[in-house]
Amino acid sequence: ADLEAAGFSAELRFVPAARFSLAARVGAISFNELPGEGDAGYYGTIPGTSWDRDVLRIEGAAGYRISREVLVKGVYQHVNTVGLRIDPEDDTVALQIVAIF
């Protein structure tokens, strides 16, 4: 059996006022199961289990355009690893400055 994954990503953008922007994004990826008992397995894996953890990502961002060439934005991303009793602390907060030369 081949290793397969399926995913999606969606984004909504909103500009409430000149120079300001808001965005919300959601995405996910899910993985198929490894071959079952009797199939050729993969070294170090457990047949009948997913070959990686499914992940759901939710993100929010706010931006301010200082000038036509410079954008400053703050981003928060929540990453939920599906199927774990305790979700890893892998959320992200970022401040980005985008400049076009």
C-alpha cells in the first residue's frame, strides 16, 4: 500500500479600513494507515496505524501597511495534533515586516 495524505487550506481576508487588514486561515492534513498484518510492513512501524499524526491548523493575522512598500503584521497560529492525549506546545506567535525593494 502506498503512503497517502489528504489536506485542505482555506483563507478569509477582510480590510476594515485603509492600511489595515485581517485574515483567518484554517488547514488540515490527514494520513492513511500503514499496511495491516500480513502485508509488507515498513521498518520500525506498527501495521494498521497512521503513518503520521493528523494535524489541524487555525491561524489569525492582523496587518498594517505603513507605506506601499512596507507591511507589518502579527500572526497567531494554533496547531492541534489530532489523536494525542496531550497536544504538543507548538503554537506560534510571529511579528513580520515585509518590505518590497
